[in-house]
Amino acid sequence: MEPIQQDPDLSAYLAADEAIDHDHPLVRKTAARLAMGVVDSYDYARAAFEYVRDTVPHSQDADDPRVTWRASDVLEQRTGICYAKAHALAALLRAEDIPTALCYQRLTYDGGAGHCVHGLVAVRFNGAWHRQDPRGNKPGVDAHFSLDGERLAFVPDAAAGERDYPTLYATPHPAVLDALRAAPDRPHLWRTLPAAL
């Protein structure tokens, strides 16, 4: 799959917005702490990825009813579904001037009973985009930071109606943001996840 930038201006993938609020003091403080001791932007990107993947539990896995969507809230409350974790990682990467896009997959869920949109990010290094999935590992899910071949949580199965969406978004897709904002809790969110983009 060849990724397609929604916005041709690379600076759009460095911008702060309401969800990717990398100008927030907590995001800045976290980014500064992660940047200490790394040798370059590659090491920083890996450290930020592992930080979000490993220290912010996926709220479904943790049975946490809270819904977060703003990066600073994800880092403060230490919870979020895939979209929220992608927002947090994007904010940490953009805080250190690493162009980062939001991207999505359509996957089956609830044992194949339906489809939902899954969120991840793409980082730009050496003139190319590299998708990363900070969802969080568990049995059957083993995602890793990689600039040399994808190590994502899920590989879509076309026969099951799953797919990768090629568009790289500078801001969260409206359907995703609307679902997050409208959900009073995670069980409600789980019932109202977008099925497609």
C-alpha cells in the first residue's frame, strides 16, 4: 500500500490541534524527559513509541471505562483506546519536530461480528512514511517500532472485509473524533466505533 498525504504541506504533520496538543505543558515535559539520553531522532521516536505502547494501557484491555481523546489527557490519565494512544504518540513525536500522521485500518472485532476502524500513526524519516501501532501488546498482538518493514498489531484480512486505508491525516478523522467526544464511557464508545471511513 502506498500512503497518500491528505495535506501536501509537510508542516501540517507538525502542527498542534485540539487532539494533538503538543503545546500542552504535560506533553512538553514528557517529551523532554524522553529526549534525555537519546542520541538522535530515531532513538527518540522509538522511545516515545515504547512509552505510549507500554505505559498507557489500552482501555479495553484494562477494562477501564474512561474515554480520552486529547493527547495530554491520555498521558495524564494513562488510558485510551487505539485512537487516543495514536493522538498521544503523534503529540510526543511532533513535540520533537518529527512529522507524524494519523492513519487507519478497517478490522473485524467482537469475534468477527462486525467491523471497526483502528487507529495508528505514520512517522516520516528519510523521505518516507513508516506506520507504527502504539495500541499495546497482549497475547496475539506484538507490535514494535520499525523503520525497516512494518511490525503492526494487525494485518488486515481482505477476505474478512478488512483493509488498510492509505490516507495519512494531519488531524484526527472527523468520524473518529466525533465518536470519542460523544462517548460518556468506553462501553458506549465500543458500541459506536466507526465501522468504516
